[in-house]
Amino acid sequence: MSEQDPNKQVHFKVGSLPSFKGPDDFFTGDVQVDLLFPPNETAHYSGAKVTFQPGARTAWHVHPAGQHLIVTSGVGLTATRDGAVHLFHEGDAIWCPADIDHWHGATEDGAMSHIALTGDLNGENVEWQEKVTDEQYQQALKDAADLS
């Protein structure tokens, strides 16, 4: 947790926190992660802007305290282990409850960016699992097209 004074506003300037390429162990394709703010004593969540190039996606993962996504550009999709698929567009918001296995990423047709507001529980915010296979990704794209 960040050592911020809980009684003062804090301004995190663009670029003041780390930016990095999404690690190959946890992402497929070209993904850029720009940290926006860390959790603190009173707000137990962090923020990041995540940009997925066409076809890029996360590995399967869970969040111990849940995650909100706010789509800022493009079209993307998310899927859960039970086979549910959601196609989302710029301006949409997604809530993923705690401990739900899921993944999210861009479609094959274009890049997608979202703001991730990720809950923090005892200093942990994500548990990474295996990568999404090409077959799982293609099935999710097909299922998402059927929803359109």
C-alpha cells in the first residue's frame, strides 16, 4: 500500500508511475500497462490503463477483491470458465466479482484500451493462471459474434 497522507489530495502525473509491456507469462500478444495509481490505506484498489493490440489478451486469472473495467477505446471481450462471453465497447463498464476465473482482451479487428480498477486484499490483487489457448480465444470470438 502507498504511504499517502489520507487527509491530502494526491496528484499522479502522467508517466510518474511505471509503464511496461504486459509480460509474456501473463499475456498473449502486444499489451501495454500504464499504472495510474496504487492502493492506499483508505482506497484498497489500484488503477491502470491497459492497451491491447488486435488479438492480444490476458491469461486466465482471478482477483481476490474483484475488478472493474471501463472501456476507453475499441471493442473487446471477456470470458469466464463457465463459457459466458461478453462483448464490450467504448464507454462500457464491466464488473468481475472476486475469485471468478476470467480473461479479457481485444478482438482481432482492432486495439482496445480499458481502465482497470482492481481491488487489493492483503497486498494481493491478481492470481495468474494458464494462458488462454488460441482455440479458447477463437471460440469466444465466435460466441461474441453470435451475441451481436
